[in-house]
Amino acid sequence: MKEPLTPPAAASDTKGYLYGRFSLNADASVHLWIRLENVDNKHTFKMAFQDISAPPYAVEIEPGTYRIKEFARATGRFNMNTELDVHNVAIPPQLSSISRPVLVEAGKGYYLGDFVASSERTGLTVIPMVVVVETQSGRLEYRRNFDATSKWLRERYPNLANLDLQPAFGRRE
């Protein structure tokens, strides 16, 4: 799992950056991630959804071509002695644009989207607003909020303020 950068993190001209809002409105027994894949070497990593009050965040990665492969969700209390039963949730066809490969270049930041997820006992609702999809696991929604989230990134991570920021999936809204 990729841990969020801390605000004093310095930008590297040899690394790329992914960022967005990944918020979860659920009790502590629900866990949710976006699983990303390096298209070239098939290595995967997860970006965790955080408490609903947590701010957007950024992660640092090696340059390369990446895609959002799927969502992963689990329920249960996590501790060092517990293995969570993780269920992969495919990207629905209506949200296929977020699973397109993204070429991540060194010294640049790529906005993945604003996701807000909420969970009920029987399902999952992911709210990244604009596209709404009903799935067997719940409801998925996607929102592009590039300008506001990029402004936030520059304020929260002043050492990343000079990165060339761009939407990962198409043009600016």
C-alpha cells in the first residue's frame, strides 16, 4: 500500500505523483482501496480510502504507465493477528474512463478524481460524482474536481507546488 505523502515532502524530479480525494464514510470495520497496476511490469499497489474528514492526499511513484485496476474492499477489525477477507470490485463499464492507462512522467502530478465512499451492511457506495452506477456491491459515482483539488494540493504540499499538475483521464473540466 502506498502511504500518503506528509505535507513537508519535497518534490523529486525523478518521481511522479498521483493525487485526489479518497474518503470513506463508514464504521472502522470497513476498509476500501483503489488498486492500481503498473501496466509494464504488472506490479500492483493500493491507495487507501481514509476517514471522511481526511483531506485529499498524494503518493509518490516511479514513472511508468499505470491504470486503476479495481476497487478492493474488506470488512472486519484489522490488527496484526487478523487477515482481512478482501473482495475485489471491478470497475463498472460506465466508469471505464478511470481505468484507462495513464503515462506518469517524472516531475509531474496526475489527478485521479474525488471519491467519497459510504458503506452499508450489505453494500458499498463510492461517490466520486458525475457518473452514477448501481452495482451488486452498491453504488459507484465519480467526480472530476481538478481545479479545486489541485489548488488544495498546492496549499497542503507547498514543496510540490511547482509540479506540472494535470488530469489523469482527459482534459481539465
